[in-house]
Amino acid sequence: MIGRIVEAEAYGRGDPGSHAYRGPTPRNASMFGPAGRAYVYISHGIHHCLNVVCDAPSAVLLRAVEPLEGLEAMALRRGVDEPRLLCAGPGRLAQAMGITLADDGVPIHRRDRLWIAAGEPVRDMAVTLRVGMSDAVNRPWRFVERGTRFASRGVSGPRR
DNA sequence: GGTAAGATTGTCT
DNA sequence: GACAATCTTACCG
């Protein structure tokens, strides 16, 4: 399964919105590990979310991907046909790609499991407020490719 | 030891 | 637009 990242969100050090804000726990341990690894957590006990660990303790949440290859496998896991709905959102993305807690802490350069590579730079990026948290901690750290049809709609839709 | 809230999604109104 | 599903962590007693 291959996809192009079209939406991401940043969580930094001293960030009240970050899971790492209140210190290490068994669940967020990966965020305090070496950079370039995956941090996978379960949201609301149902959905998996995939992050890439940067300079600890910080990470980037992958919110949406434009599916390129393996559409059938994704549709099978998701139980949805609409290509647009396959990876448009953190939980959806993880489900489509088959990401589980087993992938927590896995380096993102392992082509046999997780592989995130630099591709063509996305020139037209929109920067917006983050999604899914109280307004008090919102920061303009969400990045969406302008014009993509594959981003999550967010709370009030991506800005232009 | 008990309760409230959360980096979400799908379904119903 | 509102709410349930479901489980882990945070916080209070």
C-alpha cells in the first residue's frame, strides 16, 4: 500500500496538546525515544493514529494520505469503496494501512513494514489551526495540501 | 478506587 | 449538528 501524505499536524515540546506534555507513560513511550520512529496510539479506545517521532518529545501526526497503490487492500480493511474516504483522517489512515500497536516504535525506513520517504515537495500548503482539541491549545500547526480531495474535513473544513 | 476527558469516526436526527 | 462506541490516562478522594 502506497500513499502520498497530504495532511499532517505537529506536536511539540511543552505543547499542552501533546500526549507527551505531562511526561512519559507506557503509552507514549515512543515519543521519548529516538527520532524517525513511529508512535502509534489508540484514540477513544477504537481508532489507531500514526505519528512520526521527531526531536523527542515531539511528533507529527499523519492525518490524511492520498491513496496511490493498494486501493483494494485498503478498501477491504476499511469496508468502504470510496477512495476519498480510505485515508481521510488519522483513524481511517491507520486502519487502511493496517497500522496497529505492533507498529509502535518501529523505524519508518523499514520497507518491509513502515516506509516513509521524501517525494516531490508539496509546494502549495495551507497552514491552519489544529483539529480535535479545545480552542485554548490550538496552534497553527496543521498542514494541508491545498486543493487535495483526500484531506480529512476537520471540524469546520480545511481553510484556504 | 472511582470518575471524567480525549490528537476520532460513523450513524441518526 | 449531536451522540454513542470503547479504553487508557489523569486527577481526586
